[in-house]
Amino acid sequence: MIRVHHLQDSRSQRVLWLLEELGTPYEVIEYRRDPKTLRAPASLKAIHPLGKSPVISDESRDSRVVAESGAILEYLLDQHDPESRLRPLPGSAAHERYRFWLHHAEGTAMPPLVMRLVFSRLSKPPVPALVRPLGRLFAKGVEQQFLGPEIRSLRAYWESELSVSPWFAGERFSAADIQMSFPVLALAGRGGLEGYPKLQAFLERCRARDGYRKAVEQGGEFHIN
């Protein structure tokens, strides 16, 4: 049995989705963010020292703990996908694309999106009221000079790649699409897919999958505020 330590509005949604696609039994242990700071609760540190989600424990393997989205997905595929249904065969061109997107999602895609989220909150509580105007100006400058151009470049690249094939690794749906769904959802939450039909269609295909719908039933869909 896999235990998923699931934090609301977090990357752990992808772990639930993969488990549904694999048909692997799992248990969801829910954690709520602090309503003021939006940080994960300290109780997650009892599972892993970093106190972040996603993290899983594999009860069938002496409660082995695995953290980090990409590592978790690869661990679950190693243990529960012997037929390589959700990743292309090693050595194939599709596998090279798959490996790139699996790492691109967290290595390149998410950092500017997380930075945009953090800077957008500089003008809101719990930032002191007197500091908020400065925070707003600072956030605007960072957005115009760095984050905006960086995210536009990423978005254009993803759109171009999805013009070649319906899924990121090729013609077949794979775990790379589960991994890339999070940055695409993060953009969609702020209206960032307007004018990008391939990305919109990708997200529609993801949401149409039974595994995705069941994962949302278990852990809720990701929302960005």
C-alpha cells in the first residue's frame, strides 16, 4: 500500500493521478496549509525532514519514504509499471523526450511560476500594510524585466512542442504529461493559456482522462490564488 501525504493545492496531485493511471492501491493522508502563511504544516516534517509535499511512504517496503515529484514518479513506475505503459522504452527517441520533460517541469518550468506567485503576494497580507506599496512596485518591476519574458518564452516553447505531437513525449500519453500538467495548470489558473490552443487542448485531454478525474475526486484539483 502506498500512502500519499497530500497537501492541498500542491504537486502531490500528480502523484495521485499517476497512481490512478497505474491502478495501484493507495491511501491519502491530507494536510492543510496554514491559512495565513499558506505554508505546509509542521506535521509533515514527521514524514520527511524537509516537511514538504509530495512525499509518499511505501508500506510494502518497510515504510520507505520517497520525496520530490520526479523521484516519486520514477519510483512508482519502477515498482508498478513493469510493462512500461506510462513511459517509453529506454533507448527510443520517445524516451529521450520523456526524460527531458520529466525533468524540465521542475528544473526550468516551475521556478519562474513559483517566483511570480511569491512576488504577487508582496502587496497582500501578511505583508505589513505600510510595506505593501513598495512590494507592489518591486513585484511589478520583476514581472516586467524578468518573469514576464521568461514565462512567455516557456509558454511559446511548450505550444510549439505540442504542435509536433499531442503529448509531450510523443503520440502516447506518459508520466511526462502528468509531470508537465502542473506548470500548465499553474498558467491556466491565472488565465495564461489565452491564445495558446495546443496547451488548452492538452489540458482538456488531461482532464478527460479517468485517472485525472479520479485523482481530483480524491485530492481536489489544483487551484492558484
